[in-house]
Amino acid sequence: AVVSTQSTGETIGDRSDMMCLSKSPNKHNRLFCKAQPLGEDFCCMVDEGDITPRQDPKVRAKIITDKFPEDPAEPGLHDWNVNDARKIWCFGPDQTGPNMVTDVSKGVQYLNEIKD
């Protein structure tokens, strides 16, 4: 028998206006998520190995914020602040691609415990 698989991909064109909800397996925690594009320059840096999941979070945050600085006067879609850049949870697909989950919560304790 021949087994065929087809890979599909989706693209995020703009910041989502919809909030998504995910509950932890024990139903004690809820994660609220929104999606937004990272930008072509950012994705190229990931693909070329300039930004990787294996980098120290502080080093990676410096690289990201130097290239994509936050400007409070003119907030843009692809701007990064150093605190958010330090809290990248994972890359994908296959733990190396140019998609990521980032914790941008403020003042939430023990969030790392539900990360897995």
C-alpha cells in the first residue's frame, strides 16, 4: 500500500483581531493567544541561522531588538521589546522554523510550569 502525505501551510497576513483560548490538560490554566506576522526580514534571519532556538535568550533578544527596535512613538507590527524577545517559548515547524510562540504576558507567575 502506498501512503501519501501532503503538507499544508497557512500564512498570517495581519495581526489577528480574534482571541483564541487553549486550556491546560488539568483545566486549571487557560492560555489566550493572538497571531501576528513576524515579517520577511525576521523570517530570513531565522532561516539563515542568525536567530536560533539554541541561542542564549539574552543574546537572541539583543540581536532581535537591535534589528527590530521598539519605538513607543510609532508602534509597528514588527517591533520587538527586549522583555518579549527574551520570552520566546519555541520555534516551529520542527523546532527551528520561522514561526514562534512568545510569552508577552506581564506579571503572571508560574507560567513556565505550563509551557510543556
